[in-house]
Amino acid sequence: EGKKSLNFIEQIVETDLAEGKNDGRIQTRFPPEPNGYLHIGHAKAICIDFGIAQRYGGVCNLRFDDTNPVKEDVEYVDAIREDIEWLGFKWGNVYYASDYFQKLYDFAERLILEGHAYVDEQTAEQIAAQKGTPTVPGVASPYRDRPAEESLDLFRRMNAGEFEEGAMILRAKIDMASSNMHFRDPIIYRIIKHAHHRTGHDWNVYPMYDFAHGQSDYFEGVTHSICTLEFEVHRPLYNYFIELLRKDNYAPRQIEFNRLNLTYTMMSKRKLLQLVKDGLVAGWDDPRMPTICGYRRRGYTPESIRSFIDKIGYTKYDGIIDVALLEHAVREDLNKRATRVSGVIDPVKLVITNYPEGKVEQMTAVNNPEDESAGTHTIPFARELYIEREDFMEDAPKKYFRMTPGQEVRLKSSYIVRCTGCKKDEQGVVTEVYAEYDPMTLSGMPESNRKVKGTIHWVSAEHSLSAEVRLYDRLFTDENPSDVKDKTLEEMINPDSLKVLTHCRVEPFLADAAVGAHFQFQRIGYFTVDRDSRSGALVFNRTVSLKDSWQK
Ligand code: ATP
Ligand code: MG
Ligand code: MG
């Protein structure tokens, strides 16, 4: 921190400040369209929008970009606010692009009167066919030179609801031969007869993104309008409208950065909505989703997401980030904060044959070896325990340092035991494992330092609680699912992305664990308590396994 060099956006802002632009004022905005839940790509935008304001003593406002009533909903507005706050950011004001519908409409009428816009009655197909290509100039609409009064009358009647959707549109009159396709008389208003989540049926015409975004920035006094690279080609149009609109020296400045793409997932809200609607996931907050609420339910922390965004940085080049880097950031953070506990996800009984029946000892378990102040808790030890089925092998290879006849292992936070054998059913499945303990091997006792190669975790059979454990893996089997053309979403889903284990056993310390609390099931992974969890019917989500596949 501090020593890190500035990213290119910070450099631009510092140059603007040094030149005294906007009297040193810094104002940014985060402009989500309330048509879905926020995903980790949005987190990248949030970190820079809010981060710039924080770093340079400015303000970042939240603006809902709600100019398309068909897809937008209050459900999303509320969820977006919750997710931004959870990520740890505070906005100045909350604005809505719909607050500016009147101003934008008035500006459109002005453009018509000044000869900068006209009503086109052609179909969308006809207009598209006339666009041309970057090297072939477009063809002018037959309505391009109609009198301003005629366009004004039609535009007013469009808004009065006289015409059907698609019957006509309002276009800016700029340059049908421009090398920038966005200048070839872009559509600025269309008829939509759907109720708007805030303005109801007040309007029958709605501004297009390019006509709303820059002007909204201008109305609010935004100094730096940070967005993703696909808007770079829109920037001249952004500036063009502001140039026509402004009455002073002030103009917001658009800066573009590379959007976040992650392997084994996709960021398109349209596709994420489809996953939800088709029931391919359990909802927007399914822990396999790349949404903020999905990651929260999965057990990711806001700190780990912010640290990941910080590691990837901001550039001008699009690419795809290895999801292993995100998982690495999550482990790094949870290692510092997760309480270590014992949970056996595939239990088999271990009987300590020389331990007295009925006896119970409270062993001391360290909560977090990374953080002494986290303290300790107790874990009951008794004659009958559960261990992981995979921690016992009857005929083990040489390097198997776990439970196998004749070999000693340490039971975590407890005694050293020597395996003496096992019992099997008719199918040859192990039903019980046997061992003898050495009572002189507890921590601090004479034999406690004896060399034992393996340490395994365990819980008391009688005192442990049954639990459901949900193991998550990557949602898609393809590294870049957005690029896959010949498969449906359903066909692309990783069939192993969710495994539910219902017979797990966890130590009694977890009886009252709060939803969202972070734990490390020792030797297994990081887990959090799912919101489905109830006292007596505990449910844990695996946040991430312990093994790090990130190559530094
Ligand atoms: P989609 O295309 O999936 O609907 P969007 O970009 O339209 O997403 P918005 O709600 O308009 O979604 O996005 C709000 C802000 O978040 C915009 O400034 C946008 O540039 C930014 N953003 C969206 N996706 C990403 C991403 N993957 N990486 C970085 N920033 C993103
Ligand atoms: Mg979009
Ligand atoms: Mg958008």
C-alpha cells in the first residue's frame, strides 16, 4: 500500500487536479441498470468509482440507469444498494436517470428545433440496412430533411401515446458518412408502452443509453465518468451531446477501463437471468453464481473481493482472469479470519478400544493459529469418534501417513493413537476402525513430542451434530463459456458444480454458529453457515477448498 504505482485512471485524475480542472472537485458515479443483480464485474467498477472519490476527497453517487422500463424492477434496486454497502462503500446521493426524463425530453425538442434531430418512420430493418459499414458511407433516411415542425409534432404525439412501439423513432442528425458508426444518425428516443418502475405511464418515449448517460453525468456535475472499454467508441458521441447541452466550461470526462472476465463463469446479466429463470441455479444468490449475493452466500468476504480487484488492476486491454486468482484471494483472507473447527464430511466410526467407556475429556482447540487473540474453544473427546473414511486404509502404500493397522497418528488437539484394525460388512465396506491411545501423549505430556507423521481430525460420535454440507465447484465446464457457440446453457453446466453431503458430523461448538460466519473445517476447506441452516439441521457451504491452484 502507498508504494503501489498509480493506475492510469488515477494518473488522469491527478493530472486533472494538477491542472486545476473543475476547481479541484472530484465527483464520480456508479451507474447500474436495475435489470439484474450485481456481479463481480460490477465490483470492479464499484472499486474504481468509489475508490477514486475516496482517494481524492470527492464523492461517488449511486445512479440507477433506469431508461428501459421493460427490464427494470425495484427488486433489483434494493439488491444493488445492499450489495454495494456489503462491499464496504458509501455513496453520496442516490439518483435515477428517470429523474431527468423531463430535462432530456426538453433537450430532445431543442435539438429537433435546431435541426439536430428528426423523426424517422422507417422500420428498424430499413434503418439498419442504411447504416453502411466503417468504409462504406450510410444512406440518408428519406425523412432526414423533413421540416423541424413536422418532427416536433410527431415527437410530441409519439410521447402522447398516439403511435405503436416501433412505428417511428427520434434520431440525431449528425453524419451518415462518419467513420464512427455511432455518429451515423443514432437513435436517441424510442416508443415504449411498458410501465416504468418509478414513473409509471407518464412517458411513452424513452431515451437511449447514449442520449441519457452523458447528459445525466452533466446534470449531476460528474467530473470523471469511468466505464468499461466497449464505451470508448461511444465517447465522441458522449462529448458531442454534452457540447450541445452545456452552457459553461464544465464537462464530465469519460474514461474507459478493461472489463472483468473470469474463467469458468460469465458476466452477462442476460445470461445470468436466464440461468435463474430456467432453474439451472437456485436463484441469483446461488453460491455458484458470480453475483455479489452469490459470493456472499458462498462465504466470500468483501475484503477478499476487494483484494482480488486490487490485484488484477485496471488497464486498457481486455482479457480473461483465472478464477484461481479470486480463490487465492479468498483463502488468503479467510486464513486470517476463519475459526478452525472439526467437521467430518464422510464419516466412519473410530473406536478407541482402551479408552474408558462413558469417559469424556474436553480438549483445547486453537481457534486460529494465525491470530493468537482469537483464543481457544473446547472439543469433547470420547471412546467413540468419527474420522474421515478416506483417512483409513487397510492396505496402505508406504507414503500413507494416516490411519492404517500398526501405524501411529495424532488425533488433532488430542492423543496419539495406534490403529489396530477394522470391521467390515459383507460387501467389504469398512464399518468401524479400531485404535488404542497412549494416555501420555496429550500436549505438554512426556510423550507428546513423539514423532508421528500424520495428524487427522475427528469428532466425538455422541457429542457431534449432524450437518448437511454443500460442496461447490465451478459452474461451467468450459474455461470461457461466453465463447461457446454450439451448446445450450444447460449443456455447459458442470454436473459436479454442486454436491450435497447429508451425513456429515461437526463438533458441538458449531451448534449456534451464525449464518455467514466463517470457519475452516481443518484439512477440508473453508465453510460458512448457509441461510437454510437451522438449529438441529445445520447447513454449511464450502466457500473454497484449502488447496491453492494459483501459480504466483
Ligand atoms: P450487462 O451488459 O451484463 O447487462 P452492464 O454493463 O450493462 O452489464 P450495468 O448495470 O449497466 O451493466 O453496469 C454498471 C456499471 O458496471 C457500468 O459502468 C459498467 O461498465 C460496469 N460493468 C459491468 N460489467 C462489468 C465488468 N464485467 N467489468 C467491469 N465493469 C463492469
Ligand atoms: Mg447492459
Ligand atoms: Mg449497461
